[in-house]
Amino acid sequence: MKITMAAGSGGASTASLINDIFIKEFDNETVASLEDCAVVEGNAKIAMTTDSFVVTPVEYPGGDIGRLAVCGTVNDLLARGATPKYMTCGFILQTGLDTDDLTRMVKSMAATAKEAGIKIVAGDTKVVEGDSGLMINTTGVGFVPENLDIKSNNAKPGDAVIVTGNLGEHHAAILSTRLQIDNNIKSDTAPLNKIVANLLDNGIKPHAMRDVTRGGLATVLKEIAENSKAKIELNQNDLPVSKEISDFCGLLGLDPLYMGNEGKMAIILAPADLDKALDLIRSSDYGANAVAIGSVVEEDEAGTLLLKTTLGGLRQLDVLQGEGLPRIC
């Protein structure tokens, strides 16, 4: 069945769509009550985030827009040390969208929410004229322990810098699909709740964490350097880049430092915690390829990010300039 404007009318067609797809897949009593808002149990210290997902294509090697919407929301909460608890989702459906395709995305979203330990408690659906497209907006809520304060202005001289796995995989997967390049590259779209929980449950409190998405690792770490008024130095030889991504970048003239991921975290923590943290991350889901890639070397009002190249020189890195094509989320 194809989506028509009637599905957004608020009448019988809307009710059928909600009950047959959304309520069926997002199976919990809160969302099933169909109230105007969800009432849930709270906590004194709450983290909130919102995001929108417009990726094309909506299905790609390693993921889809439904999984992406949950992972993007969850990982943003995790970057502040929050335990993801609840999320809402708004669906913008274009006319002509096949309900079988929509159901597949919703099933993926529900499965990923279960994996990430977050409950989808409310949502909205709008239908607009179009060419069978789908967009999703989310809001996520998580609870933060009172004694935890992870933020991007908290990097300190001497701190170690970790990235939880290989760079550029999501970006390359989307671009390969868009350009119809035949390769084995898959997106890394994944919820990182196990990685963060394992660190916190074992007494490790990172000073700063950021989800490595749009703009890539260089943009994320440059922003942390600026916010912390610190100089961060990375070692090019330590950057985790697979041969497939390296070859792909060589072919298209891309830099993996500026390519987005959807299942990697940059983590800055005390040097005394480095070895234990790496062991914990590598033993967690989606963390097998975690490595230390550099350190915070000193205070610096300018917030400088440097890359020590394979030749021994220093390259200054800035945030991504212009548009990092294609749209990856």
C-alpha cells in the first residue's frame, strides 16, 4: 500500500497507519495509550537532545534511516554520560511511500531501540506531497549521575585521546551507494551504550566525549580543543583507518579525518585510566578496534589541534570547511 495524503488527515487512515505500524512495532504501554504526551518517571539530572534524519538513500549497506535515528539520538546522550531512557519520533512521510518500506524502517528502529536500552514513548506522523521519501525527527532523554560532569571544555593537559574504532565507514558507505561504487564497505551505524556503560560502571569518568558524526574526527576534536583552551596532538600512524577506507579515500581524494561515522566515540580521559579504558572498550560491543591516537599536550588559548604526520611534521587541523558531501544523516 502507498502512503497518500489521507494518511495524514487525522482520521481513519491515520489511525490505521499508527496502529498497524507504529504501535505494533514500538510495543509499550506508554506509546500505546495514544495520549497527547507521555508521562514518565524522571530524575534530578536530565540530558536531552534532538535530531533530524534525512539521509539518502534510506537503506544502505550496514544500516537504514530507522537504525540511524535511534543510534544518532542515543549516542548524543551517551556523550554526556547519560543513560538513554526515552525518545520520541516524528515521521514526515511523502506520498507514494510504500507502507512495506515504512514498516521495515520502523521494525529496524524498534530493534535498535531495544538494543540501545531506550524506550520510544511518543511520536507524530505528518504526510506531505512528494516522491516517496521519509524523514525522521527525534528527541531523546537520558539520566545523568549526579557526580558525573562530562563536557567538551573539560580536556586537561596530559589527558589521553581515544577513538573507539575505524574512521570514515558511514560516510564511505553512503557515498558508495550514491555513486554506485561496488565495494564491501558497510556503515558503522551502532548504539554505543555498552561502551559507555562499561567505562562508567568500572569507575572510569572521561573528561570529554563526542560522537564522531558530521565533520569527522578532526572537527570534533578541534571543537574540544577550542572549548577546553588546550592543544591536542594526534599521531597519524595511530589513526584507525581500514585498507578499504584508505583505498576509497585515495580514489576520491577524501580525508578520513573529515569523514563521518555513526558508531564511533572520541573519548578524552586521564592518562592513568588509558590502559583500563582500552581493555573495557575493546571488550564491548562495537569497540574491538579502539585505539589511543594522541594526547592533550598543554593549555592553549587558541585551542589548537595538530597532527604529527608519518614524516614527522606537524599539520594543523581545523573544523570541516564547506559541505561534507554527501548528507550522511
